[in-house]
Amino acid sequence: MEFKQSLAQRIIIAFALMSALVAGAFALGIVATVHLVEEKLISAGLGGDLQRLLLMDSMSDWSHRPEPDQLFYFSGGPGDFALPKDLRHLDAGFHEVFRDPLSYHAMVEIVDGRRYVLLQDQSDFEERERVLFAVVLVGFVLSLALAVFLGWVLARKVMAPVVRLARQVRHRDQLLGLAPPLAPDYAADEVGELAVAFDATLGRLRQALSRERLFTSDVSHELRTPLMVLASSCELLLENPGIDQRGRAQVERIARACEEMRELVQTFLMLARAQSEDASMSPQQTLKQVAEDLLGLWREPIESKGLELIYEPGTPLDTRYNTTLLHAVMSNLLRNALHYTDSGFIRLTLLPGGFLVEDSGVGIPEEKREAMFEPFVRGSEKRGEGLGLGLSLVQRICESRGWSVELSTMEPNGCRFYVALHGKAS
């Protein structure tokens, strides 16, 4: 059975249930005791009074009267002692008799076929009984409230180290290589064992991240040289007047691919750098500057495909962002829109807190939207020359910078990507 409540809530519930059981058992014990007293002590006292009345007088002359709060009747008795009809059915022993508006305890004795009944007013007893039950009920409610309060206090005290450990584990600095271990801050108990387990797991995670950064940095750095050779060769070929139109188009295609690869390598290298190095070494530009640079690069391929490029500058903030990473995010979204749009428009809209890239392309089915941000996942229309890394890279950059990217559909068709730049500015 799976509990949906938090551990603190379970502790409070456990305290409340335990208090309800204990206080309930105590209350039931009091009620049972009251009834036992009523059954045993009162019946014994009332029976003794009835026996004294029987011994003090003969059957023919009853000169002795019962106590002021008592009524005495017997079969065939004269006047006030005549046995009323509502008491004739009572068997020998102790009973409760209700006569509106009063109630009585009754003791019945049968001697030689004659029925003797002694009634005693129990109004005072019932009043005390009601007071007692009210006290028991108030005590039950107060004990339950006290149990909930104590459970809440104990839950906070018990859960405090767990909550602190969770905050430490979630902190971004825990992935840094110099992050101190967690276990020394906790006692050698269950929470301490959990901290030791987290230290071991975080240690393996730091090693994996370090290996990934080194690999990405090394590969990105080593790819720069052959890409520069390719770019230089393309420039030389394009300066050759003897190359025909078809060959020139192929060389230009290779040059564009080299430029895109160079940007991709630069982006991966930037992601592999440490945070402090990133902030101090990377160029900074505003959202509007990056957008205008990319419009100059993408206007020609977009319009040559017969699409309309719409730019809405809006009123973006003057905040400066990492040029390489913001350039990569916006460029990949424009490239994705170009690949999957055959007719219509591509619109870039700048907003105070981010930007929108919208298109009138084939769109993305709802069941594939989340998967589109995974590596090597492409739309159902396998077009273009991409490997399906563009949106994955966008997601990774946004996560590293504290930005966010949201995908929604356009009506009647198309995609809308909204990037919120509410994270780091550097």
C-alpha cells in the first residue's frame, strides 16, 4: 500500500491515531465505570433501603415512609402505596424507570407473590453523569489536539535533518569538484547513513560530469583545426573563376555546413567550461543584438525557400547574455523552423523576458512534443540534413543557464517555441 502523504504528515497522523485510541479507551473505561457504579453501588444501596422498609413494618400497617427522594409501592397497597400499572411488569432486581419529565432507579423485590418497588429520583445523578461525559468528551478532544500539536513539533524536529540534507543535495554547488562531503554534518544514525550514500552517489556523478566536460572540451578543441582547413579551402575554391555554377553551389553548401559545425563546436566548448571561466571569457550581447545578427544570416536561406521572415522587435530588456549560447538557442530554433516549413512564414518576436519563434510548418504531434527535446529525435517529416540534435542542444543550453523553453502548436498548423530568459544573464 502506497502512502501519498509526506513523512511529516504520517508522523502527525500516527500521533493523532495513537492519542485517539488511548483517549478513546480511557473515555470508554470511564463510561463503563459509571455504568458499573450505577449497576452495582446504586442498586446495592437502593436494595438495602427496600430491605429496611420490609423489616421495619408489617404488611398491614406501613407507618414508615421512604426517603424524600424515594417512592415506595407494593401490590395491594393502600392509597399512595398502590402499585402503578407501569411498574407491574418489572421483574425482581434493578431497573431504570422513565416518567416524564423525571427518571428513576428502581429496585423490585417479590416476597410471597407480592411485588414491592422502591423508586429513587436519579435527576441529580444524571446531571452529574452528563457533566462527567462532557468532561470526558472535552478531554478527548483536547488530548487529540495536543497529540496533533506534539506530532507536528516532533515531525519538524525529526524531519529537520532530512529536509536540510535534501536542500544540500539539490544545491547546484554539490556537482562541483570541491564540494565538501555531507556525512560529517550528521550523526551516525539513519540520516547519517543516507548522507553517506548521497556522498558516494554525488562523487560518482561528479566524476562522470568531469569526464564528460573533458571529453567535450577536447573533442571541440580538436575539431577546430580541420574545420578551419575546410573553411579556408572553401574560400579558395569560391575565388577560383574556373569553377562552374553547380560546383560553386556545392562548395557554398559545404561552407555553410562548416560554419554551422563551427558554431556547434563553439557551443559545446562553452557548455564544457566551468561557470566562472564562462562568465569571464565569453562575449556578451543583448537579445536584440543577437536577433539582428541572426536575421542577417538566416534571411537569405529563408526567403530563397519562398517563406516570409517576420521580425517583431518588441521591447526587450537591455540585459546582456552569453552571446555564444543565446546565438545557438535562437539559431537552432530558426533552423528547425526552416527545415519543417514548406510555405507560409517564420516569425521571430522579441519580448521583455525572452523571445518567440513561430512557423506555419507541419507542426509536431502532441505525443511527440516532449520527446523532441531528446537527442537524435526528429519530426515525422524526415527532411533537411540535421541529426536531430538541435532541439536537444537548445534544451541543454537552457537548463545550464537557468532559462526555459516551451513548445506549443499554432492554429491551423505550425509550432511555437517560447524561450524565457529569466535565469543567468552572463
